[in-house]
Amino acid sequence: MDSKRSTFTGKIGFVLAAAGSAVGLGNIWRFPYLAAKYGGGIFLLVYIILAVTFGFSLMIAEIAIGRKTGLSAVEAYKKLDRRFAFVGYISAFIPAIILPYYSVIGGWVMKYMFGFVAGEKTAMAADSYFGSFIGGVGEPLLWFALFIGITAVIVLMGVEKGIEKVSKVMMPILVILILFISIYTIVTMDGAWEGVVYYIKPDLAHFSVKTILAAMGQLFYSMSLAMGIMITFGSYMKKDISIEASTRQIEVFDTIVAFLAGLMIIPAVFAFSGGDPNALNKGAGLMFATLPKVFDVMAGGSFIGFAFFIMVFFAALTSSISLMETVVSVLQDKTSISRKKACIAVLVFSLLLGAVSSLGYSAWDSVKLLGLQFLDFFDFVSNSVMMPVAAFFTCLIIGYIVKPRWAIDEVETSGKFKSAGLFTFMIKYIAPVCILLILISSVLDALGIVKL
């Protein structure tokens, strides 16, 4: 094992790597369809308010835990209080479960990205194309292996030469692409402006408790909370970098990308569907079934389709890198093995579990867990159960065991913590209640007892 813990070279490297982790598939397709489902502008407004209060406080807590302990999730929680070591294990299991199935979807993105290069635009717009592709055995496994292989190579290169360097290149390109596609779509598609108005104009008639719960749930996806990632990245953060300023910049970057994703997708699908918001409520089918149809009828659709999927590829890759790095870091801290051996171990495990998720749509499609296909089951367990549990106990530990001052002192090693009062109030009183509501509602929703 390395005798000295790796670090980011500076603030820009940390912010872009952390933002790269936060910006992923959840921003690109999940945020737009939730925004469309829960009232467009009012969902956007609620999300932004929660991001700068609820999400800000949780991210501050996790980064502070990582930097103050200098450890990954498992050992960090053990150092805080041995009674809560189990929270570290939960946090470590989350990325270990997410990485394999996330990489399966990353493989799908690569397939479509190269499909547009190969001139398959019209073929990919066919109703049966996506189902036929994931219903195969060999090809989805091949793309999955390629995607996670690229992830492993970057993680193997280390924090500074791999993760930081790649993030500094991919994140600016991602923003430029998403901005270009947004403007192009709005300008060239008839009826797109109606979608823009629906998306950005708050309508209180659409406001409900479900809007708040959906926005809070999205924060976990969008900001990489409660999965050990920000703790791990915090442990690589130098003491002279401001945690508060960095967190604000990460959430601004993440929220801008999520907003632009909605601005890119909602007007396009609005125009394509004749103004029907329900056309966006397709889950994974939005990206792989509906959007190819939009690109097929769009002027310059082949180029825009390729640009879109290469942008999604960058977003997926920066997130998969952070997921793998978190698991590798935990493995190194627990076993003292080298980065190379830890990467290989995580890669082998992920290949095996990811193959299960991929085959759940083909050879093993008749096998269900709680009525869900393997990929959906892993998603439910990690996102709807384990992440809220980890976040709740994090609030409990910081709010009532070590007390907020413990985290505030760490933030103030690099300057005054201007939002210390907000942080304390949120972490002790608001965030725990919100997280419990998310946990209860998401489980009831997944089990079909109460539909959101």
C-alpha cells in the first residue's frame, strides 16, 4: 500500500472530480423526467432550494468526515464512533452494488454512441431496437466489459494522474456539449419553446408533498450523497482548500448540468410528442428509446445524436470512476494491499455482478427478486434503502454523537464557515426527518403500496 495517502493537486482538481462524480446518468435522464412528471418549473424551484440547504449540509458533513479522518468510509465511521462502524460498511456496499449495474447502462450508452457514428440513426429509432439489443447476451456484455475496463484503467492511474486529469478534460467538454445541444434543439425544433416555458415557469397548481419528496430523492442521485464518495474524495482534499466554497461550487456545477439536461431534453420531447409531458416519463426508455426517435427527425440528427451520447458517456464515466475509486479506497484501507491489486479485485467483482444485471434482460429474464429484474432490484436496494439509511445515521452521528462543532471545526481550518448556523439546523433537525420520509415513501412506492 502507498505509504502516503494520495491527494488532489488543488481546489480545481477536487471540485471538478467531485462534480464529475455528482454529474451522471441521474442528471441527464432522471432529472428531466422527474421535472416533467412533477410540474416542470415548480419542481425545478423546489430542487434548487433543497440543493442549497439539505444537499449542501449533507455534502459538507461527508467531506468534513473524510478530510478530518483522512480515511475512506468504513474506517472513517469507525474512527468517529466504533458503535457506528456499520454505517461505514453500508456506505461502502452502496458503490460496490451500484458500480456493476451502472456500468451495464454505461455500456448501453457506448453502444448508442458508436451506433450514431456507424450511421444507424434510423435503425436505433425503431420501437424494437432497444429491447432487441438488451435482450441479447453477448453484445451487451461486451459493451459493459469495455465500459468498466476503461473505468478501471483510469482508477488504476491514481488520484492525480487518473481521476483528476480526466475530470479536468471531460467536465468542461460535457458542459459545452450540453449547452450546444440545448440551444440547437430550442432553435431548430418547432414547438420546443412551449417545453421551455413548461420547464422553467413555476406553477403552484402542480406543487405537492410528492414534489418535495421527489426532489429530495433526486438530490441523492445528483449529488453523490450517502455512498461514501464524498468521504473518500474529502480524504484526498488538502487542508488549505475551503470545504464550504468547494461544496457551493460542486452543487452549482451539478445543478447547472441538471438544469441544462432538462433544457436539452424536455423541449425536444415536448416538440416531438406534441406537448405531452407524459412522453418524458419513460425511465431508461427515455434515453434509449424516445430520444433516438427525436434525433431521427431532427435536422442534423446524426451529429446531435452522437454529441448527446458522447456527452452522456462522459457523465457516466466520471461517475463510474468515483464509484470504483470509493470501493478501491475502502479495500486499500481495510487490507493494505496495493492500488493495482485493489483495482483488479473490484474489477473482477464488478464484472461478475454486472453480468448478472445484464443477463437479467436476456438469459435470466424470467428470474425476479421482489418482482424486479436484477438491475432494478440492485437499484432499489442501493438507492431506495441503503442510501437513506446511511444518510440518516450520518446526520445522527454528526448532529448528536460527535456534535456539529466537530465538523464545523474541520471546515474552519481553511477559513470562516459562513453557513455554520444553517448547517447545524439542517443536520440536527431538518435533514433526518426528510431522509426518513424519503426512505418510507420510496420503499412504499417500490412495493406498489403508495405510488408517487
